[in-house]
Amino acid sequence: MELLLRCTRQHKVNTPIGFDVHDFLISAPPAVCPSCGNTIGLEPLVRIMLIVEDNDGPIPGFQGQRYRCASDPTKTFAEPHQEAFTSDPRAVTNPACKQTPEFKKLMAKINMQKLYTQGGFNLNELLAQE
Ligand SMILES: [Zn+2]
């Protein structure tokens, strides 16, 4: 069983903000952040996975829609208390889902909307989206 942990220290990343927490999976002790070596204050996270509409997907929606997990199309259910599904990319914690083109596309769309609605239009940020 893999456990998803979050290291809440600030890690340098290549984004406009420049730092972020680091989430990582472990399957056996010891729990060590692979990014900074931290061993204390690591927080267990529910593994929230991105689901996207797919007529042939194995995950049923509430009104007849079908979905599939962006990172694991064979996944049929979320393990209670450890996993959950969402269609909102901002809620996703599962590292594999964050690497998918579906996730990146949805986040780019949200970030683009933010740029326009907050009036903070920045051409360089727009170009960096895709
Ligand atoms: Zn760390």
C-alpha cells in the first residue's frame, strides 16, 4: 500500500511564485522527503485523483455519465478514507494525475481564466501555459 505524504517545507519550484510544498508517495518506511530530506512534520494526504468524462470509462457518475481516472484508466473505485475522485483539478493530490495531459490542460484553462478575470494579464505567463 502506498501512502501519499506532503512535506510542508518550502521547496523551490519553477513557477511564478517560486516555491511550493512537495507531495510524494512511499510504500515502506522510513518517511523522508525526496526533495529536501525532511523527516518531521510530514502530513498524510488523501489521494485525490482526477476523473474525466469518458463514455467508455469504468466509473459511473450520478446522472448516467461515465468517467475514467486520468492516470489509471482501469481504476473503478476510490479506496474509502484513503482515496477520492474529483473533476476539479485544483483539488487533485495524486502525483500521477498531476502529470497527465488532462490535468495540465484543465489547470491551464483555470489559470488563463484567472489571468483575465483578475486583470493581471501577462503575456509571458500565458505563453508558458502550453
Ligand atoms: Zn521537503
